[in-house]
Amino acid sequence: QLRLQESGPGLVKPSETLSLTCTVSGGSISSSRYYWGWIRQPSGKGLEWIGTVYNSGSTYYNPSLQSRLTISVDTSKKHFSLKMSSMTAADTAVYYCTEGILGLNGGFEIWGQGTVVTVSS
Amino acid sequence: QSVLTQPPSASGTPGQRVTISCSGSSSNIGSNTVKWYQQLPGTAPKLLIYSNNQRPSGVPDRFSGSKSGTSASLAISGLQSEDEADYYCAAWDDSLKGVFGGGTKLTVL
């Protein structure tokens, strides 16, 4: 069973860049059947899609965040990453990394436990 | 303001059947498939339904999904206390972005 684990700083200063890594275990990260995503959830609020990267090479970003985002996959290190620049308090949230397989039509079946990111000076 | 519209709350008694609606537009639900997620308190979301009405392995058949036009519904039959959770609908939008509903808090009375 595939497992995902987020890692990164819990506290980021305003204007800084957030870097999160999602380590994949229990399966192959390189299969072309997989896609990987990031989703966040501010405390007490709903889910927000951040972006999705397909092993086939395509990457899609939330247009409202696109100018600040980079999502990439490193198959050699068995992880994928999220970089979000110019962080503000509005970016404070739980960040989840997720996985899906072609056939789920964009659905995310495997989720990490989530990592809390607070933006504060 | 979420792109997909869900009622903020729903409720039912054990054994009852409840439905949760999700309304979108021609650019998302109208032209793409719908997913439903269940989020139990303090945990990560879980995929309940994909491709409008398909259940991943391990999801009980008490959960079912349907879609008509630009709306979708999640039905839970034989309601159980452990079904008390937040439920989110999701879809792809033709503007090349993923969209979620605002979530529905289901209370089992």
C-alpha cells in the first residue's frame, strides 16, 4: 500500500518561500499511471486544490496561486515537492500531499497525514 | 466562495438515508466527472466516490453518487454514527483547475 509523508517547516516568515516534500513509500513513484497533488485546508475551512503533476509530464496549477508555485517530482529520491513563494498569513493552512491513479479521473486516493504551515514573523 | 455549491449542513438519524447535493456549472460538473471525499474530524480526507458513481476498493456500498447535468449528489443509506463527518464534492474545471465544494457537515442525530 502506497504511503505518503509530508515534511517541511512548520513556520514560515511573510514573504519567504515555503518548501514542502512528500516522501513516497510502499510503491513505485515513477509509474506513468500515477499523478501527485497538493491540497491545503485553512483551519476550520474547506479544501483548496493547489496543483497536480502527472508522471507523464503535465503539471497544472491553481490559477490563483500559479505565479508563486512550483510542483515537481524527483523519481530518484522517491519524493515530490511543492515550492510556494511570497508567503502571507493567508497561506496558513494544513498542507496535504496526495496521489491518484489514471482511472480515478483526477480523484486522489492516497493522502498524507498533512503538515501544518503557519506564516508569521 | 467555493466554485461548487454544497449545503453547509445535513443531518439524519441512524438507519436513515441522507443525500448531499453539489451544484456546479457547465465548465466543471457539466463536462467533467465528480468526486466525493469524506473527512472525519482531525483526519485527512478520504476518497469515497470517483467518476460520478464509482467507489474505490473498501468503500461500503452504503455510499453512492450520481450526477445529472451540472449537479451531483452523494447518498448515504443505513446511516451510522461513524458517518458523522465533513463531505466535499470536487471536479475538474475546463479552465484547467481543480475545484471543490465548500463542504457539508453531516450530523448523525
